[in-house]
Amino acid sequence: MGRQVALPPTLAPRLISREAAAAYVCLSPNKFDELVKDGRMPRPRRIDARKVWCVRELDGAADNLPIDGDDATGDDTWGDIDAA
């Protein structure tokens, strides 16, 4: 039975395929694979031989990606201002 018959259209799936997971986080499947390999995206779960991704885990991984303009070195632009 297909998803469209079994679930109401307003109910989002919890587990999705590789292609859908890549699209969900706005990446190509190959770039998504790269991020999975280096740990920036979650590894898949298994249902027998099938690999699926949890949407909640994808949300968390996306939330943890660096924000453009944030300096990873910890440079505090206002750190040299003496407030006292």
C-alpha cells in the first residue's frame, strides 16, 4: 500500500529515503553522502536492507551547521572593549 493511500496528505513522513533526505536539506545526493560520511549529517537507520533517514535527526543536524559569518576561531569583535 502506497503512502498516499495509507496516510493523510497532511501527515509528514518520519523516515525518508536518501534522495528525499538530500532534498530536505537542500543538497544534491552526492553532497549529502559527503556530509553523512564526515559526520555533519546523520547516518541512516536500517529497515532490513533499506536505508532511511529520520527527519528529526536531519533537523538537528541542519540546526548544528555553522552559520555564515560566525568565526570558528572564537574571535570576539567586542572583546577588546573595556566595559569597566
